[in-house]
Amino acid sequence: MTVWDDLVGQDRVQEQLAAAARDADALVTAAGVGEQVPPGSKMTHAWLFTGPPGSGRSTAARAFAAALQCTSPDRALGGAPGCGFCDGCHTSLIGTHADVEVVRTDLLSIGVKETRELVRRAQLSPAVGRWQVIVLEDADRLTEGAGNVLLKAVEEPAPRTVWLLCAPSLEDVLPTIRSRCRHLTLRTPPVEAVADVLIRRDGIDPERAASAARATQGHIDRARRLATDERARSRRAAVLKLPLRVEDIGGCLKAAQELIDTATDDAKQVSEEVDAKETEEMKAALGAAAGGRLPRGTAGVMKELEDRQKRRKTRTQRDSLDLALTDLTGFYRDVLAIQLGSRIALANTDVEDALDQVARSSTPERTLRRIEAVIACRRALDRNVAPLLAVEAMTMALRAG
């Protein structure tokens, strides 16, 4: 298998990246190693991958990073970089290559301090590989100050450094940064292609794979989780019952509280194990005694760790809420399709009775207002409105239609 095999439904993007990898290979192999990328080359020093959630932005960036580090001997015989088997490809894909730095955050933002460290690394020459590659999976989470720090490095790159930035859309990245990047837009993969990947790579039952791919509308990671995690299926089933529970004010408030409680429990479950491990490792690094007593002067370090864990928990809760709101939007999208007699495939065929019930008791205009209410809730959460207030306002709007 090549490094491109996990890039589902992105043929055009794959062709562009493969061509750039060939030019990059030729540049490093040629006598002028260490020179800047020449004009007219399909290779460039900074790339911006955009596309909807689940389209595979980070997958494309990682595959390209692996192709840049490919050391397969077949290249000398005309083979394309990105074999997937050589040491360069393998270590890049599993995250252990010395010259491939993959940056993702489980916090709400990426600050100036972290970005300066990345810029410092970007100035180094490759240690063992062919390029120094930095994959920034959450470029949309850069603060304004961090974006300005990154701008200088993108403007004046080191000769053998490549920046691979990932964001949902162009608008999520500073104009000054995106103007200096080569832009690639990924699309939502076809449902059939996602189902095929789940069957072929993850060994999932074909019927369950098709159902998960259809329910998530082509979001690869969510489809895999839905197909393999019983808890994720239970959470989704509870969310899809919400439209039938907002017939009175009491039902609206109760449904909102349960949605918040579920998101909080998800965040707690995800963070508890990670937090405990991080805390123990930090105490050991600081030289805590066997009884757990920390050396004098280390309280500030532990407080910083606790603050970071708290921010991560907040993001996890918001991500869980956002996932629930995405499922809810999909429900009303199906309702609207039924009301308008559309021939598009329904995403939530497992709750078709509920879809028919809501469709018969409403009108397309009311359904559109309900979709707008869900979108308004997501925007409110982005603006740091208290989650319970935002969700209560949404459930009341769903009731009113």
C-alpha cells in the first residue's frame, strides 16, 4: 500500500501532492541540494489544506509528509515517492520520524509560546530525512499573536523546511499566512468510499459500515467511531430522540440539561485517565518523594499543568456538544428532504419513523427555522456563551419552530 491509500475520495488532491513530491525528490536528489525551491516547481515551502470536518485534511498532510521523506530505491527506477514501505514513509506515518513534527492541540487555542518553539525548529536542517516537515493540524486555533509569529517563518522559510497547515476554511487562517501558502481544497468523501474503507481497512461488517458512513455523511473518523464504539451509538440515539421531547417547556429544559450532562460525562471519561497519567509523570519528572510530596518550588509547574488539563476538558466538552448538534442538524436535514419530496438519500434511516412523525407535524419553513436554531447554538458556543443557556435557548426554539 502507498501513503495515499487512506486519502479517501480525493483523487485531484492526491495527483497534485504526488506531482509535488516528485519535484521535491528531484530537487533533493539533484546536485543543488539545499537550494530554495525553484520557480515553476510543483513543490513549494508552505501548503494549506482546507475542507469540511472528516474530509481528511490531516490525513492528506501526513501522507504528503511521508512522500517527502520517502527513501524507496524504486525512485531511481522511475517509481513515485510515497511507497508506504520504506523507513522514511513508515516512520512518518506512525509519528516517529525525527524530521516530521505533527502538531495538534487538545486545548482551545495554540499560543505564542508553542508557535515560537515551532518556528525555532523550522530553522533547523533535517537531521536524518530529506526535508524538515511541520504539520500543523489545527491552524485555525492559532491566536492572533501566534499567527503573527508564524507569518515570519512562512515568509522566509529555511531551504529544506515545509509547512503543512490544516484548517476548515480559508477564512480560519490569517490572510497574510494563506496568501503565502499553496491552497488545496478537500471535499467530503462519498459515503460509499467511506464504507469501503471501513470494511477493507478496519474489518467492519459491511452493513454496519454502510450505516455508519451514511449516518455521518462521509466523515471518516466519526464513521469509524460510530461503527466500533457502542457508547457512541448510544449517545447518537439519545440525541436523535430530542426532537420528539421538546413538546413542552419542561421537556425542553430537561432535554437541554441531559445534553449538557452527556457532554460533561464524555469529557470527564476522556480526560480522567489522561490527566492522571500526566500528573504522575510530571511528579516523577519533578522528583516527588515516594509519599507523593513535591520538592519545594514546583507548585507553579503543577498549577500550570492543572490549568492546561482544565482547558482541555473544556474543549472536549465543547467538541462533544458540537458532535451532538451536528447529528441534530442531520436529523432536521432529513426531515426537510422528506417534506420537500427530495430524492437525496437519508442519513438517519435507522430513525425513519421519527423523521416521518416530525415531518408530518411540521412544515418546511418551521424545519428551516429549527436548523437555524441549531446553527445559532453552535455559534453561541463558539462565542463562549454558557453551554446550558445556549442549549436551552436552542431547545425552546426547536419547540416553537
